[in-house]
Amino acid sequence: MDKDFEVLSVSSDLQGADVVKPYAAATSFTTVIDKDNSLANYFGFKIVPNGIFIDKDGVIRLIKQGFHVTNHEHLEAVEKLINGS
């Protein structure tokens, strides 16, 4: 069964937007660059990458600092969100 979700990536780096441009260009999903690190500052992120998962109504359902697809706990949490469990 197909799941209705979309991936949007926000890239930022304290060294500036030019540092993340190559990474943003290489993604297979929509990636925007946060030139001012506004998102990281808003959420108080101290490390990257991070995962913020928002439902179709705009409600934040999960925030994972240091999010990584090789972390079993992170993947399990995302799968639960996608499957609605």
C-alpha cells in the first residue's frame, strides 16, 4: 500500500549557505537552504542532522535531534508515523 507522505529537507551550516549547496543539489527530494539558520535557532538544535516530522494538518508529530536513517529507533518512530500507529 502506498503511503501519503512527502520529504522536504532544510540544509544549514554555521559556516554559511555555500557549504551546504552541494549537498542540497544532490538530494532526490526537495531541499531548501536556511541561510540564517533560523530553523536550528528556533528549535535550539545544537547538532545536525535533525528530523522534524509534520503531519498533513501542520502539526509537529516528532522531533529527533541527530536524526539518521541508520538509527533503528529513529526509523521505527518514523515508520509508526507513516503507518498511523
